Amino acid sequence: MSELIIRINTLLSPIENILKAHKKYIGYFFLILAVLSFGFFWADNGVKESGEKAIFVLWVILWIPIFARVFGIRIFQAIMSLRQELGILMGTLAFVHGAMYIVPYPTMIGESYFWLDDTTVLSYLAFGFFALLLTIPLTLTSTKWAMRVMWRYWKMLHRMVYVIIIFTVIHVVLIQWAKHMEWGPVIILVLYFGLKVLEWRGFSFAGKNTKKIYPKWQKWLCIPCGYIYDPLLWDEADGIAPGTEFSDIPDDWRCPDCGVTKADFVPFEDDGTKTPPWHEAKIVEKTYLNPVTLKLVIELTEDLKSIAGQFVTFMWSDAEWEFSRSYSIAEHTGKQLTFLIKLTDLGRWARLLRDISSDATIRIRGIFGRFVLQDTQSPKVFLATGTWLAPIYNMIRALPEWVNKSLYFTVATCTELFYVDELKSIQGLDLHIHTTKEQTPDCNYGRVDVDNIIATPDTEWYLCGSPRMVEEATTKLQARGYEKIYSEEFN
């Protein structure tokens, strides 16, 4: 089953990437559909059409987490972030469906509907009416503003969706029974809640337990930077609703402070669990390798062990308060750590590094990271863009000369090149340098396409750079049957 899911994820990966890249515009599209749904007032058979589409969208909203968590299909993780817009669309369709009974025929409510002798008709109208009433507050609160105002009570309110689907199914079944026996919606409902139980218990057909058992409202600590995820405080920037347990956060969510994945979080206990200790270090070298790339060398007061590919977190403070940034280690010699940092933005960290003296004292927390060099003698191909060369360079330096190794290093223009001489001095390295925005002597022009790289089946691939590069290369390599793919991506 897990192999089938991997194949499905690989097949759907291009669509998944499109959804992630254009998520905001797809959300706008659903909101436009919500506005256009009022057109059913003037459509033939609009009552039936709006009702059927409202039920369809409701089922989509409910089944998205099932396919994402129980079946492990990644594309539904991307769709989960669109549930608010889908909720507005569903609520609007339901409102139109209900209003079309009232607006054209207001006098029929008392005369022909609620006083009917037909118990079946009376029942399905009642269940539909109550489902609509429950839908209205959910639709009106499907916004980030409502999340911020309601906090934990937002998710408590939106759990009414389970009551709505039960009432809706009864509504539909009673309508069908007025004509003939119809068990389809009931079977789907039973199947849904059966799979929902599996989701709540953390079961996954992908072959991993997705939810560990922790107390409700468990806080989680980011090891690299010390950020604490509190379900009561949530993460507004990424649209994580208040009351969302850590296990329910999408797998592609990242720490809002340092950008690491959920894998670098541990349960936080107020009664004793503390963040990892800070280490003092002194800046011993600050050199510009080009107009936008800084080489920063720090010296620790104590010895720390690292594996090639890992990173540390810097901590500093300015007029706006404390903040942290994480950078991969380019070299680790004795007590000295070297970092390659791009300074093109006008952010707090860039301003600080431009102004800081070369003998200043700084604090770091580390060393962390799961993107590390594997202890094997298999052939290795490395792909890196810009200053994300740092962990790759550290890995290559750690390899014995006889290990087959290739590096594809990409920058935009020749003025952004750095560490070229250092790379050329590494014995046995097959080096390929690419520039994407200008043709430069001794450099390949254009982006790296892994389909053009010839490698043996046992080759290990190490990818470090922008999410787009990592995702595209990973998709192509998986399609070619490669399994040993190790990556780190940065925003």
C-alpha cells in the first residue's frame, strides 16, 4: 500500500507544485465562485443544482483530511489550506439552496411546508433547515479575522461540521426515500466516520503513525531556535487555526522563526523542559566574497561536534527585540565555524551583520539538522544554488578522494560567484558551474536539469536550495527510480 501511495504522490507532484505556487489565486477563484453561486436564483432547477453542489463541496471539505492523513496523499495537504475558501463556497451554495424556498414563495412556508400531513416531507425539510442554520455561523467565521478574535473557540464552533453532514445526509436520504429507497449517502457517511476514527487514532496507510498520543493542548518546542508552538496561540501567518493540535498541522509547515520542519520539534513541558543552551562565540573573520555574499567565521569557547550538512542558530537583539536566524556550516575546524551568508535584503539580520565589528561576541545554539552526509562510499551528486552551497561544500570536503562525487553549482550572474578556487582544489570533484541570467566564460548557461545528469542506480543525490529547485529535481529523480535523495530547502 505504501509503495502505491508513493507512486500516486510522484504522479500528482506536478499538480501539487502548481497548487502550492498559486494557492492564493486558487482561493480567490473559490471566492469568485461563491459570488457567482447567487446566479442559481435565475437558473432553471436552481434549487436542486445549488443543493447538490453544496453537498458536494461539503463532502470535499470533510474528505480532504482523510486523504491527506489516513492515505498519505500529499496533494491533499496542499488543498487543506484552501478549506476556508471552500467553506465560504459551500455556505453560500447552501444559503442559496435554502433561500430559493423562501424568497420566491414566502407564503408557502406556513401553508404548504411545515403544516404538511406528509411526515417524510416535513422531516427532510426540518433536517435541511437545521443544517442550513448551523452552516451560517461556520460560513461567516471562515476568515483569519474570526480565528484571531475567537481563538480556541473557533475550532470548537467549526466542529459543528460533523453535525451538519449528519443532518444533510438525513435530509438527502429522506428526499430519496420519498421516491425510492436510497442507501448510498448513508454508506458514505458510515465509511467517512470509520476512516475519521482511524485519523483520530493516527493510523496511516502510508506506513507510519502520524499522531503520537500526547495530552490535549500539548506545547511543542523547536530545538534549533526555541520557538514554542502553543495550540491555544496558533500560527496566524500560515493560517493554522486556534486549537489545532501539533499533529494536525500540515506536514509541510515550518517553524515561523527559523524555518525547520516539524521533525525538529519536541514536546515542551512547562515543568522542566528547557530550550537547548546558548554558546558564546567570537567573530574572528568577516569577509565579503562578492557584493552580496559574506563569509563569517566565528570561534567557540568550547568544542562542539557536528556532522557535515548541519546548521546552527544565531541569536541577537536590536531595537525591535530579540530574533534568531539559522545558517548551515560551511567549514568546521577545531573551535571555528565558517558560514556563507547572502546579504541582499534589508532585514534586521542583514543590517546587523553589515554593522557588526569583526571582534564582536555573538550567541549561537546548535548544532542541529537531519540533512547530513551519509556514511557510505556510493557515488554522490550534489546540487546547490547560491549560498546554499555551504552545507554541500562541507559535505564534499568530508569525502575521501576516491569517492565518486559531482557538484552542480548555480548562481544568477558571474558577480555572484564565490568559492570557485576552493571547489577546484578539491581532489576528485567533477565540478559544473552554471549561471542563469548571463553567459559567462568557463560556466554553463542555464538551470541544471537532472534529467541530463548520467548516474548509476546506487547514486546518492544531495539537493540544497530554493523550494522550487528541490521539488522539481526530486520529482524527476523519483520518476527515474532513484530512492537515495536527501534535500534541504529554504524560503
